[in-house]
Amino acid sequence: MDKKDLIETGLDNSYIFISDGSKRLVTKNLVPGIRVYDEKLINIENQEYRTWDPFRSKLAALVLKGSPISLKKNNSVLYLGAANGTTVSHVSDIVSDGTVFAVEFSPRAMKDLINVSTSRMNLVPILADAKNPKSYQNMVPEVDVIYQDVAQKDQAMIAIGNARMFLKKEGFLILMIKARSIDSTGYPREVTDIEVKKLEGNFKVKEFMNLEPYHSDHFAVVAKKYRNVYS
């Protein structure tokens, strides 16, 4: 494979290529030779790339479904719900000259996240609850992007609270809504619509996408913070 076979996405250091008739997604490995999970490492013209599985990463699913979202290599990102570091590691690849502030509530998952961060100088793990942004306000500056993937009921309000403290004016929110975590008995689309409506007045929703077939009952929202909010 040559570099000419790589198709650029809206994300820096991230590419799509066609293999066996299907689209595959990769990110340029920030730390060559090191895997984070069981991803494959691919060398193309002396540059190493990591495969990015959309069934394990909602952000990968969003990209493969055609979202025009943009992440630049010098962006700063507040990642809420970092878990064990699977998707976070690919965001670290993408913002190679920026910083990822990765918030995770579970001490067990944090151990894995710390292990991931030891070789990634742009990844800052933070053990905290995303519902309480004041607890990490001295560790996180203003950021260009908030990425949120948390399994809590008040997902929209968590995003709004963090945006109030950390997101730059006209910065972007990428919100992964887990409908079943909000209401396990409601119709997922209706539950999600209610959450999206809560963003009004704070964000302009730019994109709304069902993440099927990669993730059931999950929806992605890309929204831009209004310039005059909280000013």
C-alpha cells in the first residue's frame, strides 16, 4: 500500500483506505511500535498507522459514517468518559501537537488509562466525575473540543456544565448519547431527542447521527457553542 491509497478524513493524522471492498480507518501512531489494545499496526512508506475499529469506538463509527467533524493536530481536547483509553489513544494520535485531558471516574479503568498515558506525552489522565467539573478546573484550561461519552442519566447537562467552564467560544462538542443509560424503557430516539433539545440556547446542533450498525441505541451529536454564551 502507498500513501496515495490513504483518503483524508476531517481529522488530522487519520485516514480511510479500502481493503477487501470495505472502508478501514487508521490513525498515524504517535508512539511507533506500541499498541494500546489489540489493534493492528500497518507500515506505509516508513510511517506506522494503527487500525481504528468502529465497533469499539463511537468516534471511529461517526467518522466512517461520513461525518465532516474536524480535529486538528494542535487542538486541545477535554475527553469526558475516557474509560480504558481505547478511543482516547486515537484522539491522542490525531492531536499530536495538542493535548487531551482525559477524565474518568472508575479507579480500575484509570489504571489502564495511566498505562496508556505513560508513552503519550500529550495525554493527561484525570480521576474525577464529569458531573463535577469544578473538581478539575485547576487542571484543565480552555479547550477547542469537548468529547463526551459517559453512561449517566443527565448527559446533556454534564456537557453543558463542562462547556460553561472549559469550552472556548465557538468551540465544538462531540456528544455520544447512550439512550439506554438515560431511560432503559423509553424509545431510544425519543429519549435522545429530549437530550438534544436541552442543548438549545447553549449550542447550535450541526449534526445528529444514529451510530447503527456499529453501536445500538447510540446517537452522536456535533454542536458548536454559541459565541455569546456565558460571556
